[in-house]
Amino acid sequence: MNFKTLFLFVAFLRMSQGQLKPIKINRLDHFVITVKDLDTTVDFYTRVLGMKVNTFAGGRKSLHFGRQKINIHVQGSEFEPKAIWPTPGSTDVCFITPTQLDDVVAHLNECEVEILEGPVARTGATGPINSVYFRDPDHNLIEVANYEAEVEPSSSSESSEENRSQW
């Protein structure tokens, strides 16, 4: 019996006896997207989704929103370690916004982003959500959604300039 097999056997025994507890995951810190063109990606995520760009560790770029971030790898020059097959256009992600979806749709139209679907009802991690789907420049599927209880008042009660600054 090799060491790895012995280790797995001992771990199985400990788990079956309640001695080994599973890891508890708290939240998502960051994820990575692989892109064809860094500047195009940064422009899209800052202009359309209101994320903030950060430069770190030798010129690498990340996009920040809330308490999370997206690290950006450029195809062909990814940071190690990386996914087995880092591929532009392979991400499917949902971002939650407090912005009314009518305002999201208006902003996407203003930015000339094609809406694939929505607003439509879906199921989020903690309950029902309303979503709008579109693609980023690498054809990643982007879903922007909100939980009804978390929606802010419509921009119709604010100036359109104030609403744009939220993005």
C-alpha cells in the first residue's frame, strides 16, 4: 500500500467516525477570467459594470466590486498556477445589483451592449431573482440580477447623471 492510499484510507476512517470535519466555505474572494485583449476587457467592466481596475504584482490587473474581485489573465500569458484549459469566453457568472433592472437595461442600451434575455425570473443563491443576460467582449455570459427586497428606487426619481455615476 502506497502513502497516498494509506492517507486516503485513514481520512475515510476519520470522516466515517465523525473525526474529520469538512472545510467550511464563507464567501467568494475572487475568480479569474482569461481574455484575449486586456484593455478591451478593462474598458467593458469599468464602463458597463462600474467596476474599479487595480494594478498589482508586476502589472497584473484585477477588477473590483463590493468585497470581491476578478483577476484577469491574458490568453497565452496566464499567471501560474492556472486552470487546465484557460479559455476566453468560458465563464458564466451572475452579479447582484441593487439597481432597478429597467435602469440596467437602459444603461446597457446606452453602452450599446446587446441584451440576450431579460428581464426574466430566475433562482439565485438565496431566493428568487430577476435577471438580464448579455456577453462581455470575450463572449463570457454575464447575468446581472437583483433580489426584489434589495432593489433601490428607480432612477426616474433621480437625475440620469446621478444614476450613471452609480455604474
